[in-house]
Amino acid sequence: MTAAEALDVYQARFDAFLEGRGRREPGWLTTIRRAAIARFLQLGFPTTRDEEWRFTPVGRVATTPFRPAAEADTPVGRDDVQPFLIRGLGGSQIVFVNGRFAPELSVLRSVPRGVQLTSLARALEEDPGLVDPYLTRCASFERQAFTALNTAFAEDGAVLYLPADAALDEPVHILYFAASAAPVVVYPRTVVVAGDNSRVRLVESYAGAPGAEYFTNAVTEIVGGAGARIEHVRANRESFEASHVSSTHVYLEAGATFSQQNITLGGAFVRNDITALLDAPGIVCTLDGLYLANGDRLVDNHTAIVHAKPHGESHEVYKGMLDGRARGVFNGKIFVRPDAQKTDAKQTNQVLLLSDDATINTKPQLEIFADDVKCTHGATVGRLDEEALFYLRARGIGRDEARAILIHAFASDIIDRISIEPVREALEAVLLTQLPR
């Protein structure tokens, strides 16, 4: 179907979806859904004429007749999701299959008093006030079509709430798994609220059955209160036939610390949007990323760090490895508003092109409206260092093995920043199987 026909299809599906919801959800959410679908129909699917999408055509997503995930009839058992669970992780692992909570596949541990780890569907049914103040607070759908589409159709996802001074000693793993014989679309929605001086480590991962063709349209909202400490690992291990579009929105208050490692190892078409708003003094924000693509795959990372108040720090390093005819896009923006004096911001993008046909479009950006700041940004694109290869070969290491050592060292810099040991080991093992030889 054409992109124009797809808009009519989504409108018809929304009408049927809303009718099926009936009176099961609060009126304020129905109002939000109606506004979101209306905005999506106004915006339409982005095209390469849009500056933010000029290197990322979305025809693969817009013209494929993805069915609602509720129609998926492929049974999924523990053996299917086991390879994507994290061995040795002491905390809860909450699993969603085709966008819906699967308690029989999840591992739920006890949490401290006041902490709530539940599904969005359950929260909306039993305690809608838990998510009312936060749903769409960070992730506005006015300018992003895919965020509007998720807001209109999202039924389920993970909700993690920590009151002030709470601490989760063990990490929480949220796994979104997709499997279907026919192309389906899923809309995971994740809401994380960390109260003042709370502490949490969170792993958010996406995976799918090998060879499955599906579309994941995910939105994550993270709110960090004053003095909160949040560590966030985001791992994409989607099927190599899947399309993945995600939007992560982070809002931080005074003295909060947020760090993220965004690891993309799967998906045929991947777009990650990450926005962090540092809306108070003394915030430290770290965004690190690693992406690996080969064949005809495309990986696009768009990040934005907004310094709105003084004495903020941000550190960003994104690394990519592209082989075959793969294409990569990196657009990293740092905004420093007039009130954000004494800002210290650093941004780096490094890319290895491992074949003559691989392509990268990189655009680091600074927009500074304050005069007392320290801000740097840069990008490097190249091949493996021939001098380093020669050094290794001079010590009896074969060319292929020397090449693999250098590629692994380049990628490990980001993987090693993950503080959760079982997660670091699991992603390291996956990375080793995918690195070009």
C-alpha cells in the first residue's frame, strides 16, 4: 500500500481499537489518544524532505501492511525468550510478548516498600493515578509522528515507580519480545519515575524470533527527581528482518545523575531518538551508544541534550561499525539555553567503515545561547588503522585475527561502560558473534 493509503488504514484501525477499549480506561486517556491520532494524521509519515529524516526513508515501515499485534497467533514459550533473558541477574525480569505482559514468562522479585513494578495495562485498570501525572509528560507527540502513533495505540508496557529515597539494589530487566507468522506492529510504552534521592538500574531490551518481520514502535519516558541516580541500558537485539523506531525522553531535576548505554545489534531498519532535558542546576547526563550493522541494514541515532539551567554536565560518545552496504546516521545536538551558564558538555561520534560500500552521515551540533560554557563536539570516520594492523602482524598475529582484535577493542570501549556485570557479559557475548571476521 502507499503511504497515503496507510494513513486511512491506521485511522480505521484506531476507530476499531477505541471501540474495543470501551469503558475499560479513564476518560483522560481516551482524550489523549484522540488528540494523538489526529496529530499523526496531520503530520503523516516523515519523508526525506524533512531535515530530521533526510537520510532515513521510512517506506519500509509506511507501506508494509502490519497487522495489530493482538492478531498474532504464534505461540511463544520460555524456550523462545530464554536466550534474551539475562543469566545471573538478581533482580526482576518482566517480559512482554507482542506488546502484552506475559506473567508466565517473567521472573518477579520482591521490591522495597513503596516501589511499584507493574504493567501499564494493570496500572490503568487498578490505579490510573499512578501514571496519570507522567504519561506524555516527557514524550510530546506534537512534532513526532511515530510518538503520536504510539500514544494513540499503546496498550501495555512496563511501569516502574520509586518513591523518594527508595533504592533498588538489584537491576530490573524489561524485555519486549515479538514473534508472529505475519508482519505485526507493537507499541510498547515504558514509564519510569525515580523520586528524589532514589537509586535504580534499569535494562530495557528488545528482541524477536529469528527471521520474524514486525515493526516495533516504542516510547520510553523517564523522570528523575532531585538527587536521583538512574543507570539505563538499552539493548536492541531485534530480528534482522524487523523495523524498530523508538523515542526515549528523559526529564531530570536538580542534582540528578543519568547514564545510558544504547546498544544496537539487531533490526533491518532502526531509528532511535533520545532527548534529555536538564531542567535544574547540577545535573550530570551521560549518553553512550554503540551500533553495528551489515548487509543492507540502516541504523539512525538522533540525540538531543538540552541544558536549561546552570552548572550542568553532559558527556556523549557514540561509536558505530558498518560493513557490507550498511548505512548509518548520527545526529547529536547539544542545546545550551541562556540561563545555563557554567555548562560543561562534550560530544564525540566515531565510526569504522569496514567495507567500501558502507555509508555514514554524521552531524554533531552545538547551539549555545550562554557565554560562560565549555562545549566541544567532533566526529571521526575512517577505516582500521593500518599501522596498528602492521604492529599486531609483526608479532605473529594473522591479518584476520589482528583485524578482529582491533574491531573488538573499538566496540568494547562502550560495552565496558555498562556497570551491571551480567548485562555486560551477555552483550559482549552477542557482540562477539556478530563482529566481522
